[in-house]
Amino acid sequence: MSPSIELWPPMASEYAGRVDLLIASFGALVALLSAPVFILMAFFAVRYRRGRRADRSHREDRNVWVEVSWSLIPFVLVLGFFVWSTKMFLDQRSPPENALTLTVVAKQWMWKFQHPEGAREIDELHVPAGRPVRLTMTSQDVIHSLYVPALRIKQDVLPDTYSQLWFIADRPGVYALRCAEYCGTDHSEMIGRFIVQRPEDYARWLARSGTDEGLAERGGKLFVKLGCSGCHGPASPVRAPSLAGLYGSVVPLEGGRVVRADEQYLHDSIMLPNKDVAAGYKPIMPPFGNLIGEEEVSQLVAWIKSQADAGRAQP
Amino acid sequence: MSRRTSQDAIPDTREERASYLNAGQGLGSWLLTHDHKRIALLYLISITFFFAVAGCAAALIRADLLTPEADLLSNEGYNRAFSLHGIIMVWFFLIPSIPNVFGNFLIPLMIGARDVAFPRLNLASWYIFMAGGLLTLAIVVMGGVDTGWTFYTPYSSTYSNAYVIGALAAVFISGFSSILTGLNFIVTVHKCRAPGMTWGRLPLFVWSHYATSVIFVLATPVLSITLLLVALERIFGVGIFDPALGGDPLLFQHLFWFYSHPAVYIMVLPAMGVVTELITAAAHKRVFGYWFIAGSSIAIAVIGFLVWGHHMFVAGQSPYASAVFSFLSIVVAVPSAIKVYNWTATLHKGEILLDGPFLFALAFIGLFVVGGLTGLMLAMLAIDVHVHDTYFVVAHFHYIMVGGTVSAFFGALHYWWPKITGRLHSDLWSRVSAILIFGGFNMTFFPQFLLGYEGMPRRYHVYDPSFQVLNVMSSVGASILGLGYLLPLTYLLWSLRYGKPAGPNPWGATGLEWSVASPPPKHNFETIPLVATGPYRYPLEADAPDEGEGEKEAERV
């Protein structure tokens, strides 16, 4: 980072340029709407100052048509920008199906990232250029917010909740990554580097820092180690729902509700199993909230997802 | 002794006709007073003190941000400094500032009443306010609190090691002061207006305070309950906001902003009322569009309750809810725009006196327009996702709360000072300080818009070196601003002793408060005035009796 003054933040995506265009155009509109106020106030203050001769006949103290028009015209103009900006925002909330999914765990005061191939990093996030990337994020403690100014996006990261952020970074380079939600003592030092690499460099980086074990495989090992397979395994003496084919399916719950088994449902069923009990099963699973951290949960979730199409759960 | 309503008999002893400042001497006569004017002065002194305390915290923050490293304060010390700054500025200066000082002093005078509806309750609300304020100071002495003024959970309810409970209690207590003041004003405006003072003849200052009072009464209880829930979770571990206990952290943000966004309008509506009075008085012309300005105050109070979600666009609420909140935030800008355009039109063909109060009013309008329009930018979803929780937001709300409200507060102080004290202050110096405040303010906060867009998050103690130049500019501006705030303290106090006597109406303004002596007699009006015309009948001399009687009551004091 250069110590010189920067008047415009760097851009790492095409989307960032669209945000800049939006704010520049909207800035022009509001300047247009407020200019008459500033110009006329100064003009009137000089022209009609007390003691100065000026034409003061036909003074008005009401004019409904004028008032209605200066209420409505700016409003309608601003609505045009509302449509533009809301469309951009909603697009930015729907990641494409083929996005590369990374998991993010925030904790006081660091960022932990896991790549599906197994690479893990702290306070540095490597992503391939030109490819949609989806971050599935959660926090180990308080609320944080992942902010990459060069992408012009941020998203709060909440405890026990998966939030997501997606982007296509198309300009290789090293950019800043910051926590934007006040999170305690070292909030301003919860920063990192956002590194966009050409796909071949990213593949090389993955190969260098990755392990032979992917996220799901690691989850599979945890599944055994934590004793999950004792109940959820194929030949278990305890009656517990099978996890094969679970992800994405519709689960009937005790009490008649149904829920789609998404990442959040899997997370909650591990951490707070009594929240949503599958219909026909006894609420006997112990909560794992105090035993494992969010990183382990994300590995277990990755493993359960990988079993979505498998026949029977066999780690 | 002050259970007087408009129906009471005229006070006829010489002592009771004396000015409110001379009616009774000694500390007891002030601390036990039921006189709305004396209570207003109690508030003026106490909020000036809190403004100074919070200003010192701001000075610490700006001094620390001169360098990108943590050198003056530790991380913990910095977090406590900005929390203290926010908590005291919001709850112990900005919210009570104009309503509790000028609202208290002026509403009875403006509507032709001898006091507010509940004088004892009025005094009680000052004591409650002081209890909250002193508790906050005690917390500061003990070591402070590090949650920011927003108390976001689960940080405040579970993770912070500071004196959160004490700070919550202080804000909780001060809330009752707001509720009681709001209640008092509502009843006063409904029940204590002089004969003939119809709703359409109320000065717009009164309309804006009426709207503010409605927010006081409806929004403050929500904050009180929310803070109580945080305390319950913190002390007893009841799971309300902390997901580890089965709670929902977003619920806190919904409840907090349900109060705190309307609270922004608590801060700015009274300021708008002040500016309307200042503009018409300086222009010596009837206000343009009385009903649009009065109605826009009410519209702001109502719509202001429906926009809280625009603080949560990236917090994890439904994107469709965000879209609705974005739309409503654009709607709420309309009544504010109406006011600004109407003030401009009021100046057209006026007889404008370029005095200190007018310059403060212009400063308010200029800064409020920038603050309001950048607020409109923040209401745009795609822009907010980038600048949310950055210095862009810090700059935006300081333009509204400090640029807007504090400028209007100083404008009000200069405009009604002769009425409150009976003395004239230096017009030259008041113009100098208005210009100094306007310039210093822009230099402090404009660079922060750029910092925010470049990506400097708020509440950052250690920052990227590329942000240093703008931060230094901001800190230099803050010293000029500080000087601008200190200056009035000197010449206003000087005027108490050496200022010329003001006479009842030094500005040649309309309004019942200018029809009584300066300083006003203890019970305001010897005869309750009979009001026959609307407000702002300029020019005064040519008061054409076009609506029956003359302008005001037969006898002036």
C-alpha cells in the first residue's frame, strides 16, 4: 500500500465499476437537485438584504402547485435510481449455481478461510480470477462483517447463522480485506489480504498449500471421530435419521412442520439438535455447540452435502 | 406556587412581576423551581457540560487518528473513547438539546401560556436526566464502556468486559426524562394554548416540537425495553439476542433502530423548527407554505417510524425487506426536501438581515442538505453495501446531527439569547463564530466521505497509511471547529455583564415571546393574550387588521 493519498479505491471486479458509475450518476442528480437551493439562497441573501432597494411586490406565501411539483419531481427522479440500485443489489444476492464455494469463519480477531480442496488460510483469501466465488460465512463469537472495498461489497457475519457473499473478481492483484462491523478490542486489526490470481496461479497455489484431504473428507473423518457414526451410521443400534441423501431434501419435523435441509438446517441440527427434531425420532442427540467450533461444523456440513447423492452413509 | 393555567388570576404583587431571573434567589430557588424558563436554563447548563465532556472525547479520537498507528490511545482506550463520545453526545446532548432547552423555554411563551401543563413533572424530568448523566460519568470514571453507542449484541450482552450494565442503566434512566418531556409538551400544546391560538396559528417551532414529542413518547419505550432485555441476557443469561443461548442477534438491531432511527428525527425536527423561525425573522417575511412545513413535520414523525431497516441492508435481513426499506427511506426524504425548498422560497423578496442567527440558519441548511442527500445515497442498496459501516456513514450522520442540529442549537441560542438573558450579544462575533463553525465543520467531515468511499471502516483505530492525509485534514478541521464552539461561550458570557439591554423585541420579530419583557416575567403574561391572527405577520408596522382585531392582545407588557 502506498503512503500517498488515494482519491479513488482500486477496483477488483467489473461490478465495482458499476457501483462507481451508480454513485457518480446519483451524485450528479443530487447536485442538480440541491444546486438551486445553494445558488438561490446566496442570490436572495444579497439581492434582498435589508435596506437594499429591490422589487418586493407580489410576494407570495403559498403556491400549492409549486410546492407539489418540487416535492414530486425530485422524488420521481430518485425513484429511477432506486430501481437501478435495487436491481444491482438483488443480482448481487443470487450466486450462480456453478460458483466455487469457500467457507469463512470469523472470530475475534481473525479470518479463517477453507477451500473445498482442503487448503486453509488465515487473514488471506486467495481466489481465482474470472470465476464466480461464493463465500459461506459464519462467526465463532460476535458479529463481524467481511468487507473488500475493491469489490465494493460487504456482508455481516453472524454467529450460528450462515450468511453469504458472492463475486467475480476479474483483476488479479492484492487488495485489502477488512472487518467492517465493530467486534471489540482489536476490531481495526482484523484485516487481511484479498488475493486475486489468474486461474493457473490459483491452481498452483492450491497444489502448494493444499493437503491431500478435501473439506468433505475431513468432515467424514470427524464424523467417525466425534462418534456421529455410532448413531447415524448404517448398522447403528440407536435409531437416528440417515444422512445419505439428506442435503436438499424436505424433512418433516415433529409438530407437523417441514423444512428444507440446507446448510443452515444441517448446522443447527449439529449445534442445537433440539431446535428442529425430525419427525418420528426421539430428541436424544446431545448438542455439539460446546464441543466443536464452526470450522469443524463446516467440514461436517461439507461431508453431509457430499453424501447427498450417495446411497448409504459410509465414511 | 406555579400551578397556574391560563385561567388563573393575574399575579399582582410587584415581586411576581419581576423577571423570572430575579424572582427568587439562591440555589434552592433554582433547584426546586417549577418555572419552565428556569428549568430550561438548568438544562442549558447541564447539556453544555455534557457537550464539553463528549467534545473532549472527540478531541482524543481526532488526536489519535492523526497517525495510522496506535500511539496515543490503546485499542481498548480508543474503543472506550468513541463509545463515550457517542453515548453522551446522543443521549445527553443531542436528544435533549433543543427540545429541553428551547422547547421548554419557548413553547409556553409562544402559545400564550404561563407554564407547561405539568410544571412539577418538568422539574422531575430534569432530575431523571441528571441521574442518567451522572451515572454515565461515574461509569467513565470507573473505566468506561466499549460497546459503541449502538450496544450491538451479542458483543454487549455476552462478550464485552466493560461496564455495560451501568451504561445501559444510564440510558434507560434518561429515557424516562424524554418520555415525560414529550408527554408534557403534547398536553401543553393541546390544553394550554391562549384563546384564539388555533392550530393553524401555532408558530412552526411549536409544530416541530409537537411532532418530536410524539416520537419521544412512542419510540423511547421501545429502546428502554430493548436495553432491559440486553441487561437480562447479560445478568441472567436469558437467551434473547445471543444465538448461543437460542436468541437472535438481528432482533436487537431491529428493536434498537426502531427507536434510534426516529431518534435521528428527535434530533433534527426541533432544529428544523428553529431554522424556520430564524429564516422568517431574518427575512421579515411570512413563511412560505405554512401548512406544507407544518405537515412535513408530522409526515417525518410518521414515516420516520418505517425506515429503521435501512441500517440493516448488509446485516442479514431479507433482501426484499431491504428493498422496501430503501423505498421508504426515499419517501421520508420528501418532507425534508419540502422544508428546504420552502425556506429558500421564504427568502424570495424578503428584507433579509444578515445577522448571526441568520448565518447559523444558513449553515444549518447547507450542512443539512449535504447530510440529507448523502443519506439518500445510503438509502440506495447497491451504494450502501459498499459504504455501510465506513466513514461515509460517519460523515453523513455528523452532517445531520452536528452540522444540522448543533448549528441550529447555536442559532437558537443566539436568536433567543436576548429574550432569555435580557442582554444583546455581539453581532460581529456571532457572525465570526457561525462562519468558523461552518468552515471547520466541512473541513472535519467532508474528508470523511472520501475516506469512507475509499474503504476505511468506522471505529478503526489502526488504519491503512494511505488514509493518513485525509485523517490529518479532518483532525485539523476539528480543531477549528472546536474553536468555533468555544468562541460563543466567551462573548455570550461577556454579554451577561456588559451587553446592552435587549428590550422586548430586539429583532423586530413576530411571535408572542417577543411581546413580553426580556427577560420575561416569572409568569410570562400579565394578561393572557387574545390571538387573532396567524404567525409571521410581516412587516410589523403595517400590521393590517385583515382578520379582525390587531395583531395581538391589546396591552403589551
